[in-house]
Amino acid sequence: MRFFTLLAVLLDVVTASPGPGAYQYKTKTPDYNNLTVAIVRQEPAKWPMPLMNKNWTGVEFDLNATVAKGVHLIEHAASNGANLVVFPELWFPGYPKGMADNVTIAPWLNSYIENSLVVGSTQWNTLVGAATKNQVYVLLGFSHKDEGALYMAQALVSPDGTQFVRHKLRPSPGERGLWSDGRIEDLKVIATPYGRWGILECWEHFHPAMTFNTQAQAETLHLASWPYTPDEATKSAAYWESLEINLAAARIYAVNAQTPLVFASVGNARFLDSQGLDLTVVKASTSTTQQPLIYQSFNTTGLAATLPYTTDGEQSWGVLQEMLTGFPLYIPKVLGSFVHHNVFPIKGLLASI
Ligand SMILES: *[C@@H]1O[C@H](CO)[C@@H](O)[C@H](O)[C@H]1NC(C)=O
Ligand SMILES: *[C@@H]1O[C@H](CO)[C@@H](O)[C@H](O)[C@H]1NC(C)=O
Ligand SMILES: *[C@@H]1O[C@H](CO)[C@@H](O)[C@H](O)[C@H]1NC(C)=O
Ligand SMILES: *[C@@H]1O[C@H](CO)[C@@H](O)[C@H](O)[C@H]1NC(C)=O
Ligand SMILES: *[C@@H]1O[C@H](CO)[C@@H](O)[C@H](O)[C@H]1NC(C)=O
């Protein structure tokens, strides 16, 4: 059997003609014209539910259990035909909702640091193995323990095991103080056989310094991770965790980038088209046990050939010059604390509790 497969491969190399009557091994070649994306909307292991429950009394972070749950969801999505599985922000080991700052998290800080994911660790290799074994792309959202600090990270793992890791450039107020700042070089759009994928998380979708540079790189699909979103008009939700505000940013992003968008979060999950309008939607009121994942297929024919930029777009070098030229002369030229690069060493965090 193996011999004949090998022969078929050799024959194909020799004749170099795909032709009809494809050999059996060819059926395993992915159809890059049809991308099926799965969004994980189920909560991490041991995460307080229902969605707006922020009572962590007696609850422990559990990276190992969350990795096992994540692997199961990746397998489940792949068995349903997914080529890409997208996780919400900080899904590993869970967004510390209600205490995502360096003060209120104090009693859980040791546990949170202990359960943050290290690239190259056994848990990491397990997740990479789930991508390669199931031949899917996986976008992870995780608290990254790296060189003595924590980062809000996203990683795109390819079916061949290749990894691209990025850090949220500026964690939001409160978050910034626990997690350190990322690097501007990490605003990269990744070329895949399905097209060009841009990756950002949560409030990055509100900052022109992050959206402009990503959109300038010609995305054909945007992958966006939020931690969780309740349904509209949930009275206990703050504006920054509400669906209304975060979905507004996502819709505007899709319109500006002229790309479909994957809106991943625990609870609400949905796909937007390139006009910012809804494709498949699942609301937070739907049980995450009954529906842990949602799916959407995209016709990606020809998208891999998309050029990495357009000089005529709304996010071009010319527009950037216009912004510089138009910047009011009377505003002092100072960097300010938003742009300042902050690193909060774990040692310092632990010393402060
Ligand atoms: C939080 O959960 C603990 C343990 O289940 C319970 O004793 C406590 O009453 C809860 N607190 C609130 C504010 O609901
Ligand atoms: C988690 O898994 C790792 C790797 O398998 C293992 O070394 C570690 O002991 C586990 N941690 C806990 C708390 O079980
Ligand atoms: C794309 O792939 C999905 C998942 O395998 C499948 O359900 C769908 O029919 C495919 N679409 C086309 C146009 O082939
Ligand atoms: C905690 O956060 C505050 C504001 O977010 C910051 O000023 C402070 O330096 C942080 N503390 C530590 C130990 O990082
Ligand atoms: C996919 O898009 C291509 C290019 O626009 C088009 O030619 C083709 O008919 C589409 N395929 C399907 C199944 O809609």
C-alpha cells in the first residue's frame, strides 16, 4: 500500500500533471478555496458561570484542565470540517473577569502566574500537537509567561506546527499593570494559503495605531478575540464589556478593512461580512454546553494571491502623511504615557501583594 502511494507520488512528480482521476493521496490536499472557521464560545475550565458571574471565591485557575478542554474543542471543530479554530482572549487559563487588574487579583496572583502559559512548555506542545494532528490552524488567546513578565498573547499555530506569537500592544487600563506591553513590530498580517489574516484582540480594535497598521497590510479575513460578551442591555455590564460597544468596533473594523471578521468571545460569537453585517450569530443566552462552537465557511478562491498592500486604500502611506501634516501645530510634541513601553516584572507584582 505504502509502495503504491509512493509510486503515485513519483509518477505525479514525473508527469507534473494534476489531471483528472486524482490519486487517492490527493484527496487529503486541503481545498484552499473553501475556508471553514470555528469559533470557541464555551468558557475555559473552572471559569465562573453564568457569564456575568464574577465570584471567584473557591475557584482556581487550571491551565492543565483548560488545555485538555481546548484540545477537545479543537478535535471537535476539526471533525466538523473546520480549517481554523479561533479562541477568545486569554482563554488559557481564563480571563480573570472582575479582577483583571494588579490590585483585585492579588489573592489569585500566584495561581494566575502559575497557570499562565509558557511557549515551549508541555502544555504548549500539547496545543501545537492538536493543530498538527487535526491539520487545522488554531488562533490561541492566552496569558503568556515570558522572560519574567506576563503578556496578553495571541498565537497562530499552523497545521505544520509553525507558530506566530504576538502580544497585545497596550493592555487596557487596569490590565496594564498586570500584563506588560507588546511590540509594534508584532502588528503583522499573516499570509496563508487561504488568504491574508490580520489578528488583534479586544480594545486594540479601538486604537488607530493598531487598526491602521494592520489594515494597511491588506487583510482578507480578520481574527478578533474578546474575552466574553453578554447580550445587549445586560444591566450589570460595564460599557467596555458590553456587546454594544465591542460589536460596534468590530463592525467598523470590518468596513474599514473591507474584510469579513471573526468575532470570538465567550458567550456571544459571530461572523461579520466585509460590510460589517452579521453572517452566523450565536447569542450569549444560548447554552455554551449545547453549542460550544459556531461555524462559517468562506469562499477563499484566489485570495492567497492578494497583494500585501494597496497604494490606493484608506490605510495607505499617503493617508498617513495626511495625518502627520494635518496634526494640529499647537499640540506639544510629547510621547505621553500611552505610548510609553511598560514592562511589569512578575517579581514586582508579587512584591506588591
Ligand atoms: C461567592 O461564592 C461563595 C462560594 O460559593 C459564596 O459563599 C458567596 O456567598 C458568594 N458571594 C456572592 C457575593 O455571591
Ligand atoms: C500540569 O501538566 C504538566 C505537564 O503535563 C505537569 O508537569 C504538571 O504537574 C501539571 N500541573 C498540575 C497542577 O497538575
Ligand atoms: C466548505 O466546507 C464546508 C465544511 O467542510 C462544507 O460544509 C461546505 O459544503 C463547503 N462549501 C463548498 C462550497 O464546497
Ligand atoms: C498596578 O497598576 C497601576 C495602575 O494600573 C500601576 O500604576 C502600578 O505600577 C501597578 N503596580 C505594579 C506592581 O505593577
Ligand atoms: C467562489 O468565488 C469564485 C471567485 O469569485 C467564483 O468564481 C466561484 O464561483 C465561487 N464558488 C462558489 C462555490 O460560490
